[in-house]
Amino acid sequence: MRILFLSHYFPPEVNAPAVRTFEHCREWVKAGHDVHVITCVPSHPAGVVFRGYRSRWYQREEHEGIVVHRVWTWLAANKGILKRTLNFVSFVPSAVWRAMALGSFDVIVGTSPQFFCAVAAWIAASAKGTPWIFELRDLWPESIAAVGAKRRYMPMGLLEWLELHLYRRACAVTCLSQSFVRNLAGRGIAPSKLSYVPNGVQTTFWAAGSRTRGRSALGIDERSFVVSYVGTVGMAHDLGTVLEVAKRLRHERSDVRFVIVGDGAERQMLSDRAAAEGLSNVTFTGLVPRERIPDYLAASDISLVTLKRSDLFKTVLPSKMFEAMAAARPVVLAVEGEAKQVLDRAAAGLAVAPGDPKAMADAVIRLAGDHELCHIMGLAGRQFVDREFSRAVWADRYLDVLEQASRNRSAAPVPQPDASPMA
């Protein structure tokens, strides 16, 4: 097959959408398919073009057999509303223009976030008469309210209508969690077009980290018990609670060190707050190249996975949880819903209520005092993801969805009627 994938993010960016897109596409190339990705010039999260790239209309490259087409977008940091919206929306004409220039494809995929990638995929597929897949990684625009970014001027009714319109027009929707499948089915999307394709991990990559290299990079010796958060430092991730935990433990457990690995909209604010409160037990690394992240996980004794308390976040499965498991790190999870159910099934860590610094501190203290339990939970997590969340296995199942869409191109689903956006 000839596959076109639209993603706002792609390596050398290191966030979850970039990694997921790259690893799936790489597996499809290995299976003998011709895979093209339309994406942006790498600039996430600071809005600054990565070294070796330039902001220009078009540039072409290859990554492990994947043909990558980088198009112009308005550059913006991963914070604020207006500039980020311009960044997202500007991708649509650039991506559609490039898709039209690349000839015919058997199937087109658009991933969300960001949501307008799916809009671009729909427009390009409609113009080409090509079946398209909506990869649903985020229930948007619901997530706008969940992270506190909703503004009075936002046309939420219109955005929700557009969201449902895209689900109905796609040949298939791949969902990262079972909760997403249930959500869409409950909103009238035909269950026959919904497929569960969760995040997976390449265990060998995450298990290959060096504890010595990681601790050396952090300047932390073996006497310290390291609690890390690895990922985007954004509005959704509730890292203010982690600082509260650090404040509680800085005297009670002076051996416990907190490391926040990554960058995002709230890193500078959190770093300033930690400095103002004298939290010398907290380290911020800033953005770290992906190939070094396994070392930071290996240097850790516990991995934190946190999100703000929200009904929406009960539906998600954070990729960082699986990465920590693959690295055999026990997880302290402050996310309710499906993620907690998976962690409990894996027996790979402790779950606490989101936004509860006392409960998180108690979990950290319990694990810091029981190294054998840490070891048992870490091994259980690695075995669990090996068994149930292998990236290669799920990429193969995803390919089945694409092949089915391609086979059915002459018998595409009958469009479902859209409710009026003004209803």
C-alpha cells in the first residue's frame, strides 16, 4: 500500500504523537509499504526551529525508509491560545497543498492532537477520493476545558459539530483507549468503524538505559532515591502537585530527589516556583533528546504519571506509563479511570487520587522504604507491556485497519447525517 500520514509532530521532536507516528510508520515500512508523512518543521515545545532545520515552505527527508515532507506553519511555543491556534490552523493549507502534489495514495491518516491534522486529512482525502482514517489520541475540544484553556470567545458548539462531522466522514476511527471507543459509540458513531489501537512501546529501547549515565547526567549519587516525571510539562499534567509533595518530603526524607524531565508551557513557571520555595530537592532538566531518556528512567527509582483531576482524563492511557513499565520502573499514577485499571491489572505500581499531595507523598514514602516491592512492581510492568502493549504487535493490527479501509474504498461507509452546529 501507499500510505499518507499527517501529523503535526514528528522526530526529532520527542512528544508522544511524534514517537507513536514514527514507530508505527517504521513498522509499516518494514512490512513493505510505501509510507509518507506530512509534518511541520520541528519546533515543539519552544516554538524555536531545531538545529539543522529552517522554517521554509517545503523540505523533504527520509527516516528509516519513511519519506518525510515538512511544510511551513506559523511557529509558536506550546503555550498561550492565539499563537498556538494560528500554528495549528496554518498546518491545514500547507498539508493539503503538499498532499495534492504527492499523487495518489491507498489510504490517508490524520492524527489528533492537534485536531486540525484530522481536518487536513479529511480535506485532502475528499479532494483525492481516498479513504481516510481519523486517529483519535485526544477527545478535543473537550480537552480545552479539562486543562483550563477554554475562553468565552471560543465557538465550542461549532467545534463539537466539526469533531462529530469528522468522525462520521472518516472510513474508520482508531482510538487510543477503550473509553474513547465507548465515548464515540455513545455519541452516535457507528461501532463498526471504531477500532482500539492503544499506545505501545518498543521494550528493548526503554530497557536499554544506563543508570550510571543517567545519574551522572543528573549529578545525583546512589545514596539518593530518585522520583522522576518524564514528559511534557504542560497545563494538563498537574506538576504543581509534585512540587507540593517535594515540599512535604524535603525534611522528612532528605534522600528523596524529584526530577522533572521535559519541557512545556509550565516549565518556567514551575522552575521559578521551586526556586522561590527553596525546593533544592527538585531538578528540572529541560528538553532532553529521546535517545537519552532511557538513561533518565534507569536512573530513577519511581516514575510519576500525573494529570489534573477531570472526568475527561479518566478516558486516557498515557504513553509515559508504558515507557516507565518497559524500563522496569514502578509507577505512582495520579490518573483515574482506564489508566488506573490498566496499572492495577499490571500490578506495576501504586495509584493515588489526582491532585492529592498527601496521597502521592505517602506512595513515594512507601516505595522508598521497600526496595524489594519496587523491584517486583518494575518487573511486573515490563512483563505486562511485553505481553500486551508491544508496539510491533499493535502496528500490525493498525495496518489491518488501513488495509480494510483501502479494500473498501469503492464501498465507503454511507455518511451519517450531521446535526446542525446551531442545534
